[in-house]
Amino acid sequence: MQAFCSFVKLRDFMSRTENGKTMASSVPGECCRRRSHHLMKPLLWPLKVLSLTTVSKIPISNTNPRQPHRTEKRPFSTMPGRYCVRSIATTSPLSSMGSWMLFLIALATSLTVARCEYIREFEISEGVSLGTTIGLIGESNPGVPRPPPPPYLIVPVPGSAVDSDLNIEQSTGEIRTKVVLDRELRSSYSLVAIPLSGENIRVLVTVKDENDNAPTFPNPLLQIEFPENTPRDVKRTLPPARDLDLDIFNTQRYNIISGNTNNAFRLSSHRERDGVLYLDLQINGFLDRETTAFYSLVIEALDGGNPPLRGFMTVNITIQDVNDNQPIFNQSRYFASVAENATIGTSVLQVYATDTDAGDNGRITYSINRRQSDRDSVFVIDPLTGVISVNRPLDFETKEVHELVVVASDSGVQALETTAFVSIRVTDVNDNQPTINLIFLSDDATPKISEDAQPGEFVARISVNDPDSKEEYANVNVTLDGGEGHFGLTTRDNIIYMIVSLPLDREVKPNMTLVVTATDQGSPPLHASRAFNLRVTDTNDNAPQFEQTMYYANVLEVADPGTSVFQLSALDRDLGNNSVVTYSILESPDTHSDWFQIDGRTGLITTRKHIDCETDPVPQITILASDAGRPSLTGTATVRVTIRDVNDNEPIFDQSFYNVSVREDEAVGHCVLKVSQFYSLLVFVLGGNINPSFFVKV
């Protein structure tokens, strides 16, 4: 019964030391609790027990003893388990049954006699060399009770790998490393050392972490893609680096050390509950596949060691194309020429466009915009090569220049396109004579020129075209015939004009026939002529002219008012209003012009009032002929009218009585009296002259 109780005490002891988990004494400084029982103590060590091996409790799940773990202290009472003695080695030649009995007796006695417990904790850095001393079990720190001295019975906690990783000298209690310790594989070792006194010394060896592991990415090379239109700040989670070390020696930060062209990307990180520093790759700017299609970022992960250890990962980033670039022609306008006799299918020129996008987004097809150009399909374009060729017969004379609008389109889902202009000039063969176009510079664009035009004045503009060249005056000679030297040709600003060479006079030559001839320089030369009549228009440069400057007329003195006296006319050589003549009488009181009037249209002179021969027997009037020009020109003529007298007046003396005296000695013929007025047709009779002493002399 006593042996059974000792076994139970052993089981309880082992349960408190299982897996190296210890619990300090409840009273600080207390080393042991003793009982004064020494019944069988002398029997224990003479048995020379060499080792005691225990079997750990049966775990709920399998545990790999080489995996890194953390030690968590728990009270012994929370670690239930079943333990049994596995084997006992002894140097005594006792039988197996006897050995078991002796061991149980000694163990029961020892457990009954004393119950004392010491705790020894050691720390050793991982990675120290083989044979490094960890410490002595029998030593203690100042102020702490010293454990019993060696020798010791070493009892490893099951699964703690004490036997494989540590060397423990039973005779000295020295603990040394048997292998290079690795905290990441095993973080602590637990054992029980039992001295001769039978007390318990619980030993815990803790392996301290060193920065011996660099952060490691799951894959050293990662391939990812971004569309080039990805917005800024978009994140892509990358696999994080993991570091087996703890705390500060774990991964602390990430850096991009190369390949980040134009700082296109940046990194962000955050740590979660599992202690892993997770990594995100963010867009830092604007991506453009056409500028940079590929990035190879080298990312480093650093821990907190000094110096820090690093892990590297290469991230190859392919920028996916988006159809964001339209095709671009290598020229905005193309020029070409083709002979008008070119056959169908003749190549004229090739247009070329490029698109910096990739794939279908950069594959270009060509077409001609028929709505804006070449509706008659005179030309066609190869959609793949851009070669433009003749599709219908050409005619230089019909159309010399063909303007095409060529479209280059990519093959994206939403196709982009651009246009270029193509000018194709059709060259001619010399099969057409020149053409002449006269543009007269008169007010109504008819062939006429004013007679007052001065030499050098322009008459007409002469345009000469050769349909074979379509260039004005090109390779063409122009001549002018007719006009009797009054007209000639001159060139001003590369334009041919017909000009006045000599003064003109419509009244001399009102019309002239001229011929313009154009001759090209072909072989043989072809020519064309254009004849026209040039009319010289009138100006009021001629005054009305009477046939005579002096006209004579007669009229009776007794003529009534309105009696016709004389009709005269004047001639004006001008035309139109310039030749319309009107007549008038120049008023002059001295000539009694008021006795007469004249019809302004016919030139008929009539009496306006009664005329008096005795007043003015031969009145003289001046007739004025005026044309309707502006300014008006005039001509004059004089009409001398003789008034035929009628005996319509008796003689009248200016006095009714004359009284004169005469000397008696006056000579014969002396004038005694003179009457102031008398006429040749009057007959004077002297009466009262008894003696013929007096006579009348007319």
C-alpha cells in the first residue's frame, strides 16, 4: 500500500513537470517543504539507479517536436496525464522482479521521506556553437537558495528533445549544447534533475531568438498585369514576405529598389493579427503602355535587425494595352501625279499610318471616304497596304486634280480613326489647242472703249489657257491684229492686257475689228484666234455747228406776232444726248432781240411782238445752239432781219412852228433852218415864199 502511494506521488510530480512547463513556488524564497521521515533513504542510491524514463501523457493531437513554438506556463493541476515507468537500468545483478521491487520500495520511501522543489531557468541564444555551456544545475543566483549539489538523476520532460539536443553531466550538473540550437525549430527544453536528497529541481532552458532568418517571399518571381487605363491609387495585393524570427526581427518594411520607371508604383503595407506584414502594390501615377510597356520591380523586405536582413522578390508587370491611340499618318497631306493615259490598276502612291497600340488596337486598315471625296470611285485603295491605284479612265481636260480623303482605322472594339488628304494631279498629253478668254473692262463688260481714252488705258484682260497644261499663259504666245495701231498688248503682274496705243476719235472711226491669236509651243504648235468688234463710244467733244455764221431774213413791218421769220439748224457730230441740239436767242436790248422768239427744238424763228421798221429797220439777233451733253457745248450764228417798211406813218415835225431870222446880206445857200429828222422818202414843200428867196435842201 505504501508503494502504491509512492507511485501516485511520482505521477503527481511528473504531471507538474510535463513538457517543461513549470510553476514557481507560491511563497517567494521558499525552497522546499520537508518531512522528517528517513525510513528507507539509505536504500535508494545503493541501488545505483542509472536512469528513470517516463512516458508522457497521450496527447489529443500529434505534435512535431521540431516545429517552432512558444512556451506557455500553466499550473501543474491543469496538465492532466498518465505516466508510467518505462525502464530502469541498474548495475545490481538482481533479477528483473527483484529490481522492480527494490525500485518501488526505494521510490516510495524517498517520496514519503521528503518533498522539496527547486526551479532553475537558463537562457541561451540560438545558433551558438556545439558544446557551448548553458549553465550548472547546482548553481543559483544571489539571494536564491542553492539547489542540492550533484550528482543528479536527469529526467527529461517527454517530447522536449533534451536527449538529442543537450548534453547534461549527471556528476557535475553542467548543461551543454549537443547541436546548434534553432529557436525556430524548438524554443525551450524542460527536464527534472533529482539529487541524492530526492528533492526536485525543475530545469527550463529557453532558446533566445536571434536575427538569423531573413524575410522570405513565397516566390522570388511574380508576374502580374495592369491595364494601361488603371486609375491612380488602385491596389494589387502581393504575397507578403515571412520571417521566422520574432518581434523586431520579423519583417518591418518593404522597398522598391529598382525598376520603378518614372515612379509609376508605390508600396503600402499593414500588419494583421497573425503578425504578418502584408504588402500592397499601388498605382502611383498614370500608366501608358506606349511609353513603358513593361516594368520589372525588385522589391526588398527588411527585418528590424542591425544590420537588417533582406529578402527579395522580382515583380514583372506587363501593361495591358487599351485602345487609347488613334492611327497617325506619316504625312497630313500627300501629293502625287499620274498621266491621263494611265491604265486601270496603275499604282499612284502609298499612304502609311502607324498606331502605337498593340494587337487589334494597333492593326490598321485604309479606306477612301466616298461621302467627302471621289464619289465616282476613280481611285481605289488597298485596305492593308495603303496603295492607291487607278480604278477608272482619267481625263486631264475633265478634271486635272483629284482630292481624296483617306481614312486609317484601327481594329479595336471601339475603333479610332484619322484622316489624311491626297492630291493627285493628272498630267496631260499635248492634244488641245489654247483657249482665249477676253474680259472687257467696260462698265457693262462689252467690247467698247470711250473715244476720250488716253494711251495706256486698259481695254480688256486676255486670259489664255492651254488645256494641256491648265496653267494660264503657260508656253503660249499671244498676238493682236487690227485696230490700225490704236491698240496694243502689255503684261502687268503676269497678266496680259489690251491697251490704247493712240488717241481715238469716234467721229472718225466708231468701230474697229481686232483679232487675238494664241499659239502654244507644242510640236506641231497649235493656235487659236478670237476676233471681236470694238465699239468706240461717244463723248461730248463736238459742239453744235451752224452751216453759216451769218443768216439773212426779211419780214414785213406789219407782220403779226408769231409770223415765221427764218428757220435754221445746227449739226452736232456726237451721239445720243451729246448730239441733241436745242436753240435759244441771246437776249440783247440793243438788237431788239425781244421782237423775236425761236422754237428750241426746230430752230424756227418767229416774231414775238409787232416790229417797227422806223425803230430798227434791220435788227440783228444771235442764235445759240446747245447740245445735251455734260457739260453742254454750244455754237452760235447771227441772223440779220430786214424789216420791210409800210407807209403807215404821216410825217411829223418835231415842232409845229419854227421862227428864224436871217440877215439880209447872207449869202445864197446859207442854211437858215434845219429840221432834226426827216426821211429820204419825204417831200418838203416850202410855202409862203413869194419871192424865191429860200429853198429846201434834203
